[in-house]
Amino acid sequence: MNDSRLHVWDVPTRLFHWTLMLLVVLQFASGEFGWLDLQWHLYTGYATLALLLFRVLWGLVGSDSARFASFLRGPMATWQYLRGGERVTCTHNPLGGWGVVLMLLLLLAIALTGLTSSDDIDVFGPLAAHLDDATVRSATRWHHRLTGVLPWLVALHVLAVLVHEWRGERLIAAMWHGRREGDGSAPRIASTALAVTVLMISALAVSLMLWMAGD
């Protein structure tokens, strides 16, 4: 039988999605529930920051379906989609595209405030020692506030996925094998070598920041 599905999601984007989910779970397990040592919270935070930096860069130079320019639409297009008049592509719909950006921005804000946070006992973000106490306290408060928002945004994301699943769009499976039903031609898929290069640059940037901070 012929497979009518298009190859939409590349391997780097799919690996990013599932790895990020695992890292967020580990961060809650260590930072919120105390199931893991807080050092794990720092290490997974560094990994998350590198992964988020990778996704931002991949959104600029990666596969067509991963590029922000391919799925971020203006307010009118988003409104038309909500009214049912906007054609849905095989990648992100206009509302889902902005949801991706919102999730990335929130996670970036959590990661960056975590770099300057402290529990005032034995765990300090790598940049906390270079800042005054008032700044560290403010960053710590915002780190906890933003972390409190994250489960609600995740729940909204899961609800949206379940609605699409109910409508017959197999998004969960698509994020595993990368294929979705659609018309037209499949988006251009960037090379694995480019993805590895972008990931190395991201990891190097975070490592350099930690080295300069003396962590």
C-alpha cells in the first residue's frame, strides 16, 4: 500500500521534543518534589538551556517545518484560524505555532532565572555569586513563579494535542515517526550534520558560560 503521509518532522526536532519532556520531568523531580538531589536540578537545567538554545538556532537554520518563519503567523491569520477560515497545514497551525514560541520563552525564562537563583543553603546558580543579594532574591522569586506557571501551560499543550487526536490527527504518533497526512510536497529536511553542528555550538556556549562563571 502507498503511504500518503508526508515526512514533516525531522529527527532532531523529534529528539528535542522528547528529551525536553524528560528533562522537565527530572527538574520537577529534583526541584519541586525532592525525589532527586538538587545537584540534578542544576545539571538538568544546564542541559535544558543548551537544548533550548539548540531549538532557537534550529528554528532559524533547520528544516522548513522547524523554522519559526514557516509557522509563525500574524494576528489576522491566527484569528482567521480560530474562526475556522484559515487553512491548516501539515505542520503547526497558527495557534499551535505561537504556543510553541510561548513554551520556549517560558522555559528560557525559567532556565535563565535559575542561573542566578539560590536556596540560601547550599545550592547556588552559577551566576549568583556575581550578583548582589537583592538581584539573586528577585531572580529566585521569579524562578519559582515561572515554574508554577509551567504545569498549566503543559496541561494546555496536552489538552490541545488530545483535541487534535480526537479529531483524527495523530500528532503523538507523528512526533515519533515524523510523518503526517497532508497534501502538497513535504517540507525540506535539513541534514543531520547541520543538526549536530548546531547542538555542539549550543552545548559549547553553555559550557563556556559555566566556565566563565567559575562553576
